[in-house]
Amino acid sequence: MQQPIMTDERFLSKPSEPATTDDLHVAVDLADTLAAHADSCVGMAANMIGVGKRIIVFSDETTGRNTVMFNPRIVERSGEYETEEGCLSLTGMRPTVRYERITVTCQTRRFREVTATFDGFTAQIIQHEIDHCNGILI
Ligand SMILES: [Zn+2]
């Protein structure tokens, strides 16, 4: 179910806790909320709907689908560049540093561990959402 967007920067600045199989419903809410904001938003982290768990959902440019990741972490990155980003929880555009190519290890909906490499815009979204899990705002 769609949830309201958290904008409290104090809450958003706290690192999230590891997600477990008890949090599968959070991923459903997160995907529903992203779908409701599809015109203005390409990814979300669970703390953006007020749940301090390490779960992200993002629109994958290559598949055109929304992908959910539990406990994602970047294990490799290359190609540093500077850019500007916006965020549904914040106002305006802000400068940030990203990497062109990243390798991410995470768990799927079935809590199977997978590792995958992303580049370009999809990689940028994932980096923004993993930052949210770590309490980092642009
Ligand atoms: Zn954001």
C-alpha cells in the first residue's frame, strides 16, 4: 500500500537496520509508493516511507522494471564523476559524487544472495538509495 513520504531529515540521517524476512511487506509498500510517484521518482529506500530497514526499490533502465534489493552493499565501484540529484524527501537539486559502474551484493525477495553489476543512470539511482540506507542525504 502507498505510504506517505518521510521528509524529517533527522530520521533520514540515521543509518537503517538490516532487513529480514519479516520486512517483506515493507518492500511491497515501497514498490507501491514508488509506482504512485513514477512521474517524479525513479527509486526509493525504506526510510523514505518511515521504515528504518535496509531495503531499496528502483526502476531498472535496462529491464524497465522495478527491482527490490534487501541489504544492498556496493562491493566495487569505478569511474568517479560529479553530478546533481534531486530527492523526493528533499527540495531542489544538490551536487554529489557518483561512480559510473558499481557491483552490488544484496538479497532478493527470497533472501537469496546475489551480486550484479550496474552502470549509467541505473547505477546512479542505486548509489542514491544505498546512501539513504546509510543515513546519507545528498
Ligand atoms: Zn533520495
